[in-house]
Amino acid sequence: MRYFGYVIIALLAILSGRVHAAPQDDTKPWADCKTKVSEEIAGYRYAEAVTLLEDFLRTGKNEKSQREANEYLEDLKGEQAVFQKLINSFKGDDARSVEFSLGKRKVTITKADAIGLEGKSEGGDYNKKWPDISTAFVFDLFPGDLEGLERFYLGVWCYNHYLSAEGDKTLIAWLEANPEEKPRLDRFLCRYKNISLPAGGFTECKGRLVLSEDKPHLEKGLIKYKGKWLTFEEVMKARGLIKFMDSWVTLAEKSKLEQEIKALEQVRKKFAPKGVIDKPGADSEPLAWAKARTKKTDHYLVKTNLSADALEDICFLMECLDYKAQQIFKLTLKTAPFNINYYRTKEEYVANGGPGDAGGCYGVDEFGPQIKGYYDPPDNVMVLMHEGTHRFVHLACGSYSAETPIWISEGLATYFECSKYDGAVLRTNLVNNARLGNIKQLISGKKAQRLEDFINIKQEEFELDQYAQAWSLVYFFINYNDGQYAKLFDTYFGSIKKKGLNAMADNKTHLKMFEEAFKVKCEVLEKQWVDYIMKLEPAPEPEEETPPEEKE
């Protein structure tokens, strides 16, 4: 009975307010809520995101979490309003149309709603849902007359859709016009980065928003690596890299480069490359196409009305590509020299059948298989490498006119397009930093396509994001685990050559071919690819504005 009396006394004390229960810990529910809200925003499901936050505000008890949730809800509604303004810009009396180039297609957007965009492309109607559109493309659609807090909310949109560089640029401009709003900016960035507010908050440094305490180090060109501020050279050495021919490479890469340089030295002796093809001035001689220079190499017939030095560069570059591509494709070439026509002007290029919305093209016409391009520094090496790779992919699949899976054709082309040429050496197998940043954004935002679906993607579905995913897959195949899958490309191409692309029209048939060629289940390969790419570091760039990411 005595214990029963104690229970009654305790209950009465609680009811009278003399004894208070410990405040509820909202830490995990709030973290889970933020994750779910972020996913809804990334999918443009703003109403669902608002509901999640409002539900949390009704049930949460922790004062700090409630305050953050209220701030998050305010930012979310502001972002939602700005996005609605984008949609409204395609409606009413002042409705607009916007023309863009996506890959090699021109697209005109004429309508937008909460679901997505509508318009016309060279291939027919263009209808896309917002989550399926490149966020970089959507960013360019926002009206240019956003003012005041609208600019802030545009920056919030950028961060929530994995465009931090564009977000920083937008927020820095907004802060310069509204310096009194710095506390709002600090609160948003702390919530986004899930950190406590540091002394001084955030500030601008070299075009990016960084912690105020980090700015003095960054201005000296130092990089934070494993908790220490180091010079660029110290970071490279700490990563186990050595400097070789102005590049930081591993010992294994150095050995491979030395072998390639030795082999390509024989190629170089046949030409007199000067490294002018991507510099201004190679078009200074007004040579008509009818009097264009020609030169035959072991594998190409090159014709151009650029300078004689530029002709030598093109010949050297293409023979270098031929050597490097053979390491992947294992082809025995018994074809006539392949035609390359490189025009002095875009007008000549278009007049001779080149598509006006692309810097170059590969194709087969009444004159046979050929590559066409026009002088447009500094993109000539990129165009030659990109279009030249298509030649090898087609041959590997059977012939110059063979159909090829778009994912691997464009993946290999983007793999070679970021090669570097200095007049003496063509460096390949480089990390394409722009594509790497893009694919990391897609993976983080859960917008990368499942590998099983991606290998069956169609030409009309292939846009900016898909180029990044294709590049990352090819780079992964060639480099993962010391080239574990690199030698199996030949098996994959052999299957296509044997059965033809028509036999792969059935997705399940193609998936089976793919898994048999690479000797691994698709889901296993996808996990390896995601893990590899998310840990892959950008190519070293001493002048880059933001520090390279640290390895976990």
C-alpha cells in the first residue's frame, strides 16, 4: 500500500505541474524529415514537401528543431513561389518561347506547368517531366527579372537541385545587394550543410561561399586535406602522386605513359605537329575549300583549308587516336583511308552537309564514311576525338553504317573528348571534371538512371545528363580495379556484331548479352560503379576555384 501511495503522489505532482517530463529529443525524427523533404523537393513535389514540414511542426516538441523547421518551411514556400513564377512565364499574354540545343537537337519550349515542359524539337514533340530534365537546363529557364528575396530563393533552388556553383553565384550577388540579410544566408547554409553556425558564418572567396574561418587559407591557395591546410603540391604528394610531364599521376600511370610516348614517338616522326589546331590564327590564310590541302596517313585522308601546320596537327592527332583506340577496340583494320574534312568556317561546313547545331559530325553519305568539322578553337581537339571515336565504335559493331548502342557510343566519345594535346603528346584516360560533377549531382539527387535501363536508352532520350552518365560508365569500365572490365569491351562489341542491334531491341535480350559479356550481374556492377564514381576525385587543377574533395 505504501508504494501505491508514492505512485499517486507522483501522478498528482505531474498533473499539478510541479514535476516536468524531460523535453522530447527530436534529433532523429527531424533528420529523417529533412531527408524526406529534400527528396520531395528534388522531384519537384513541393506540396508534399510542405505537408511533411507542417506535420513535423504539429508533432515536434524540441525548440531548436521547431525553429529550423519553421525556417525551412519559409525557404521552401519561397522556392515554390519562384518556381511557380518560372511556370507562369510560359502562360498568359506575356508567354514566351525559349530555344535550346540539347545534344544535337534544337528544342523550342512553348509551355510549362506543374508536371513539366512541352515544346517542339527537330525530332517531333518535346514533352518532359521536371525530374527528367537536366537541372542546369531548368536553371537557364528562370526569368531574369527576379528581385529581392526571389533571388535568394533561386539560390536555395540551386542548392536543393545540386547546382551549388550556380547557387553560390546567385546568393553572392543577392548578398551584395542586401548585406543586412547575411544572417538569413548563414542559417540556410548551416541547415543545408547540417552544421552549427560557426563564428563569422559564411563569406565569399573566389566566387564561392566558404566558411569565414577558411577564407584566409583559401586566399593563399591552400587546400584542406585530411584536416590540414596544405599547398597544392603537398596535397598531390600526400595522395601518392608524382609529377610527370606537367601532370600528377600514379607510378602505374607514369609507366603506362612512358610506354605510350615511346610508341607514339614513331608516329610523331611522320609529321610535324606544332600544337596550333586549338589556337587562334590557323585560319588566317583565306584558302578556298576548292584549293584545300590534303594529306594521307596510314589510316586517314585529311582535307582542310586551314594552315599547313594545322593539317599536320590533325594528321598527328588522328593517328594518335588510332593507336590509343586500338588498346580498347582490338580491331584489325583493313579499310581504305578514312576521310576527314575540316573546314575553315562554319558556313563552309554547313554548306557541305554539316549540321549547324553541332561542331562536328560522323556519318556515311554518297561520298562514303567521313568526319566533318570546322575551325572553332579551343574545341577542335574535342570534336576530332569525339567524332573520331564514333568511327571505331561503328567498326567494332560491324561496319561504318552499323547501328550502335547510344550509351557506349557517346560514352566512349566523351571519354576521348577530354584528351589534352600540347603539340607533342596526346594525353587520354583523363577525368572529365565537368561530367564528373554532373554525374555526382545525379547520383546524389537519385536522378541517375538504373544501369539496366540506361544500357537500353534510345537516341531521343539522350540529353545532357545522359552524356555525363555514359562518360562515367566508360571511365569506370576502363579504370576500375586496374582495368578489370576493360578487356571485356571486345566481348561486348563481338556480341553486338554477331547478333546485330535489331536482336537487342528486346531489353531483356540486351541485358543478358551485357551481363554475359562483362561477366557480372547488372545490380552488382551498378553498385561498384556508384561507389567508384562517388569516390573519384577531379583531375588536379592548380588554378581551380574550389578545393578538391577529400577522400573518405
